[in-house]
Amino acid sequence: MRRRGIVNLSAGEIVRATEGELVCGNPLFRAKGVGSDSRQVRTGELFIPLKGPRFDGHDFIREAMTKGAAGSLVQRGREEKAKEFGFAGKFIIVVEDVLQALGDLAHHWRQRQPAKVVGITGSNGKTTTKEMIARILSRTFHILKTEGNLNNLIGLPLMLLKLSPEHDVAVLEMGMSEPGEVRRLKEISNPQVSVITNIGSAHLEFLGGLEGVAQAKGELWEGLGAEDWIAVNLDDPRVAKLAAPLRCQKKTFGIWQPADVRGEDLHPRAEGGVRFSLSVGGLRRQVGLAAFGKHNVGNALAAAAVAAILGLGVEDIAAGLDGFQPFPGRGKIILLRRGVRILDESYNSNPDSLEATLSAFAEMKGKSRGFLVLGDMLELGLHSAEEHEKAGRRIGELRFEHLFSIGEQAQRLADGAKASGMNGRRILAAEDPEEVLEGLEKVIEDGDWILVKGSRRMRLERIIEGLGDRLGRM
């Protein structure tokens, strides 16, 4: 996928922003935009030679320059060969670390732009909350929002480099997998408004336990000033604990706790989703949210709190939430022929999001039969077997019709379901998607509901596509 920004800086400015050294070219030469893919670099862009597990961008500097790049960053130690590519009218800047320099350059550009920045992190619901915030704010402001999964140390800087003076607000998602990552993303983006959606059992493989998760997410709220704003989820005790000692400005939200932004009287909608009463500053408005479950009401309240911080009233907030539609893989309902419905949660899964989804799915399907297609929850490390068995037990308790599990932990999930009373003949620990599809075809009846959920690398969208092909979409 092409990643490019609209940054317009001189070589001299880039040197100062990155603390680099100009070894070829003139400091007055300019770069308009940035690119990290030599195959698609545009004339005038700054080439960023990033390094991945199977490639090194330094091997493609010549190609990028030939195709029109105005200049390139170069990791110190690689500059001698790179000087050979210092064609007439082009520049080479040596930096200590290309990834660090990309972040520093993005920070420099962000500081020059008038837009407010909203930073979002959390164990669950980051992308949905980001999209809800963007949907609300776009009714009033010109916004920039994180595209796709550009929420890491590469993606977030590339998004910031798309900021222009025309933007009023940038809504940026911040992902992480290890300590220090959110801190660096905050340093780069310098958000004036931020929210931690929740703290739960994600990335346990890298963070050890929930306290480690809380510390890593809490990096977003380090060093805040009196002028900074945070939206605080009072329904999550760990988030509330992080917020309690902070001296910044706060807007609280919650379903169960008294808060500035409240969600009350939650009821499932017949067409899917949730209807609830939104209260902001004492004013109420009914919201019909297309996203399902109490957890998505929590995401909506986080978005509402951020919007309220930025000056929007309850009418505009509710109208924005009314218009929100879930994305594929993140709670979208797919209607097939024979009245069969798929709840597509194929993008991600961890213990907390699975628990919330199972409970909501049990409520959504009502008296209809419910089928589960579940893939592994990844990045749980030593907790993996225990968490899958625990999830299986919850499945048995909720009395779903059938369970189809797939992945290395499929048997653990199945064992847990059996242990809590699910009939073993209604459980299949499958080897591959085709086995799941064949099993579903044998038992599906008119009006059934199917939940498909697993971590992204399980690629469960293949099962959704297969069901659509076999049953036909509406």
C-alpha cells in the first residue's frame, strides 16, 4: 500500500528536524511529500529507506532517486555508497537512525500545523472509537484520521506528514506491542486531547500481565500539562486509577458510573446494534448505534467525550453516532440468503473482546440459533492455553448451538466448552477453513446467526467469503 505525505520542507529544515548531516546537495533543495516504497515514489518526494524483516530500503535508494525522489535519508554507516546516488539537484541526509528520524520529522511538521491532535490507545476498541470520533467531528471540522492500520512507529509519522493547514483536527490511533512505544508515539504527535479506551488482556506475551498493560497504555498520559484534556473511562478501574492523580483537564464517561458523559437505557435493536440514551452535560438524546453490544456503547461514549471536549453539543454528537457504520471485521453484520446473519468480528480477538462479543452475540441472536467460528487469540504467551480454556467454558455456559474452532489452540477452546456442559457432538476443532465450511453447511438452517471472530493472522475472512459463496449474499 502506498504511504505518502504532503510535507513540503527544504533539505536544511529536514537536517535540523532530524539532527542529520547533509552530505550531498544543497540545503535549499526541497522535498514535497515523503515515500517509503521505491517502486511508487513520486517526483520531488523524500525517500525514507526503512528496514523490515525481509527488506532494507537502503538497497533501493538508487531506484528511488532515478524515479524522481528529491533526496533520501541514509542510516549512518551506509552513507559512502549512498553518496554515489547524489545526482545533480538531489540531496542525501545522514541520520543516526532512519526510524527515529522519520518520527522526528513528523513531529517537526506536526508542530508547524494549527490542527488539534486527538490520541487514542487502549486494549480494545481503538479503531472503532477512532472511527466514531472521526464520524462525529467530520460534521463540523475538516479532519485527518488514521488510515487502515497506520498506528505504529512507521504509520503514525506517515499520517502526521499528511497534515495540512486546512485540517482542524487529526484523530490518531496509537497501537503498541511493547513498553515505550506509546510514549514515543505521544512524543511524535503531541496530542492535546487523548483517551485510553480500556485496559485489558491484550499483548500479554510482551507485557506480562494487566499491570504491565496499564503501565504501557498509561504512557499516553505522562507529563500532561494543565491545558491538556483527557477523556476518562470511569467504568474501567485501571483507567480511572491512571487518571486520578493527573492535574490536566478531564471529561469522564461511563455506563455504570456517574460521569460527565453517560449511556443509559441500553436495548438491542431488531436490525442489529444498540439503542441507548446519551447524556452530555445534562442534556439527553436517543442514539441508534449500528454497532452491537455494551462494549461498543462504551466506545461511543469515549467518542462523545472527546467531541464534547472539542466543543460539540449533544445533538451533533448523537447525529454523528447515528450515522456510524461498523467496518468489515469489526462488528459488521452480513445478511446471507435464507435469513442467515454473520457477525463479522474477524479482525481481532483477545480475552476481553471475546468475552464482550460472546455476551453481546447471545443477546443479539435472541431466540435464533447461534453458531460460533472462533480462531486463536494471539500474543497471549504463557497465558494462551489458560485463556482459551476459560473462553471455552464461557461458551458452554452461554449454550450456543455449535462451536467451530480453528488454530493451534482449537482443542483448548473445545475442551473448555465441553467442561462447562456443551455437547461434544456440537463441537469441531477444525484443521482448516474448508473443514469449517463443510461442517457449517451440514447444520445451518434458515434464520441462524454465525459469529466469526479471531486474531487477524488467523484470516477468518476466508470463512466469511466461503459462506457468502455457498449461501449467497443479500
